[in-house]
Amino acid sequence: MSNFEYNKIGQYGNEVKDYIIANNGVLKAIDGKEYTIETDKKSFFGRKDGFKDRVESNKFVLLQTELSADKGKTNQFEIKSDGYPPGTKNPDGKIRDSKYETLGWKQIEKKTFSSKSITISTEQQEKISLKIFKYVLGNKTQAWQSFDDMFNSPNSEVKKIFPDLPLLSDWYAHFTLQFKEIKDKTKLPNNKFDVYEYDGEGSFMDYISDLVTKEMSLYSKKDSWNPADIWLINKSAAKVHIKRFNEIAKKLKDGEYIEEPGKPFGFQSIQDLNFVLKEAFRANEIVGISLKKSDGKNLNYELFNLALNTQDDSKNLPNVAYDKIQLSCAYNKSTGTFTSKTSYVFVNDNKKSSYKLAYKSNTGKNLGNITYEFLPTSNASAFLGKVPKDRLKDFLKDNIQKFFPVGQNNQPLLNKSIMMTRNSKDKKSFGNPFVTEMAQSVILPTEWNPSVRKFYEDKVKVIQREFGKSNITELGNYVDNLEDSYSKDGLSIKNSSMIQMVEFTYQLALLKQGTKLQTFLTKCFYFAQKRGEIYNFGPFGKLS
């Protein structure tokens, strides 16, 4: 049986209402039985401001709040005295299970209904927030008192972006909160900005993205440097800063920057670029904002990477402490599939809040690469974000490959010719166990042979030596099961994510052996947040 969640009230509310009317109040519950509910004008379904009224008025945010906060069962469907199915009452007429004295939203059987799933894209989310910023901070030509007014106004630009928004109660609550609190939370000034941009030809987003990824070749993706989703611009002032950005790019191209040993390419140029952008941000002339979904109740705004002195910045970025690894190599022999899709490294920050770095499958129908993101555990509230893969790759290259040179400690070299992979460009191998790089499906072995088996057996031994068996299950059978999986389908979506998760665990084991694990996890912790001038992240505000 399958039950509804409260945030699905908008998606399914109209269908449930119509079903109740068409079937004279009959509803199937998650216990598999059918109940007949009251539908008259005194009932929760039929009364003024009741279920039917709220649904027909598109007041799904209010209805969700009423349903989820209902402790006295006043906002639940009353069951008719003769509406109980056989076997639910005792001989004395009392209900056998008191929880079915009424039917709540989460007690309705969801599988009875088939409303099409409604989703709002990231682009639509960001464009709506941008419209709210423009109205709240700009020259107001309307006098909207609420987000309801803004959404329901004639020729509403928000409604054009996503007309089904009222059906997504959690998102509607999110934008309602933004409308009410953006100005007070951000402290951004009125009538300072004359351009509110998402992206598009000629936009600042396109300009700055091309500058750092193409012209200066500092990052593979703009978000690896600055995750701002929207930009608030003072056009005349921004022209001066853009001229300075172009001069920095020219100096880099002309070789006027001296590359420092141990520093990434373009280190000084990106520091100079960040300095100019910080000045522009502080003057409210170029403000980039990263948008995250709120809980609909509290809006938070935090500034990142605006310290004038990077040494002061480093003092505010304490190390995190490694806690434990959680890895399951569980295997379904009948299908040749490794069942686990997510593994974790748990850490604690200096405030004793705990987080987990999830490394997990990102595979659909085709082979893909695992992703890395920091999530909260029970005593930490904030989702931190994804770790940029280009930053992760650089760290592994700089630390593991240097720490474990080929052949160290008499480790045998593998014959790379027997490690053919999916990389059609150069047929390179996933290679030597002590010369490793970020796990990617394109460099996994395409065929199984004794040398491949030995290759993975060696990795398992390193993991077991460094992390033991606590919270790691079925690793001892991993190689046998991997061979079995290859014998059925070769390299496939059934095994590629698990290979990558084990490989990353192996890399963590090497870092632990080399006393680099804390450094690595600390960097991942701040990389996920895009926090730290010392890591060359650009300034932005985070609205969540």
C-alpha cells in the first residue's frame, strides 16, 4: 500500500475531491479497505473552508498547513456510522482500530489516483525568484501586497513562467516567504539595480561564465568558482568592473602572472578577479545570489567569501574530523546487480554538528559517474551542496599520485595493456593501484581477466586495512560478486556505480594511510559550500 505525503496535496487534491464526489464519499484506505466519508455541509469535506472549498480555491498551502498540524482530528474526513467496511467493528459496535475513526490525508490509498507528477525546473524556480527580487527592490509599478497578488495579477509574469505553481504547495510557500522577507533579510537597497539577470545572450552570467571557463581556462564550470544563480546589476557601475576583469584576463593571456609552485594555474589572476568582484558586491553594483529552497517558514541569507584578508578567512575555516565510513557492497546474484546506490563518509565540524559526504549513483539507463555532495545528519540542518568534480579531481591527482609513486614499497606494476577501458580516445587504463584518479565510468575495465581480479583484490585489502569492517558490509565478497556480474552483462549499470564507490573508498583509505584524509574531507566540506577565499571561491550571497 502507498500513502500520500502532505506536500502532494496540490498535485492530487482536485482528483481526490472529484473522486469523492463521483463515488458518493467512498475512499480506499491504506489498510486496503473502503470507507464511506461524510460529505455534507457540516463535514470536513463539505463545510466552508473545508477540503472541497480549499481545493477549489487553490489554497493548497493553507490546506497543507491545516492537515499537517491537525492534532485534534478536526481536519480529517469523518466516516459515516454505516460507512465502515466489514470486520472493522467489534460486536459492541466499537472500532477495532481507533486510528480509523476518521481518515486523514496520509491514510488514503495513493495508488487509487493517477494525477500526473508536477515538477518545477531549476530554471523556472530561479526565474520566479528573480521576478520577486525585481519587484521588491525595483521601481514598483504595481502595489502588490502579497505573492498571491503578484501571482494572480492580470498578465502575471510569474504565472507565465509556471502556471501550475499553486499545485506545488511547498514551492508556493517558498516564494510567498521570499516575497515577504527578501528585503529585510538581504538588506539590499531599493532602486540601486537596473538589471536583474538569469542568463541569456549578453547577460553578465554568460560573460563571467565564459571569462573564467573559456577565456581564462581557470575552471571547467563556472559553479566550481561561484555558484550564483542570478545577478543583480547596476549597469553603469558594472561597466567599469567588467573593464577591470578584461584587463586581468589579458594579463593572464600575455603571461604577466608568475605561476607559484604548488599553486593551481591562474591562482593570482583568480585572486585579482575575486578582489574586483568583492568590491563590486560590497558597493551593491554586481551582486550574485545562489538560490536554495527554504522550508517555507524561515528565510536565511548568508554572505560568502567577502573577507578582505584571506588570512582572516582561513581562521574561520576549521578542520572537520573524520568519524566513519558507511559502505554496502550487497549483491543480488540472480540479477547480477549491486543493490546499494549510496555510500557515506561521516564528519563532525568544530561545532560538533555532523554531516555526511554522500558519494552515490548518478546512473539512469546509461553508464554515468557517481556524484559527491554533503548532506546533513540528524543534528545538522543545512544541505551544503555538491563537491565540484574538477576540484576533487585536482586534489586526488596532487595528493594520491604524488604520495604513492609508481612501484613504491615494491608494489608490482600492472600491465596496462590488459586493462582496456571505455575511453575510446586513448584506451588508457584505470591503471596502477597506486596511481589513481577520480572514478569515472569511462575508465573502468570493459572486460574481466585474472589481472583485473588481482587489481581489485589489492584495493579491497587496502580498504580493509585502513577502515576495518565496521559499517562496511559484503566487501569480502565484492570481487567474487563483481566477477559474477561481469560474466552476466560485462561492465553495465548493474556494477559501474559500485565499482566507482569502492574506488573512492579505496582513495580515502590511501589518504588515511598518508595522513591526508582530514585535509581532503575538510576541503570537500568547504568545496561543497563554495566557501573560502583561500580556496579561490568568488563572493556570493546564499538565499535559502
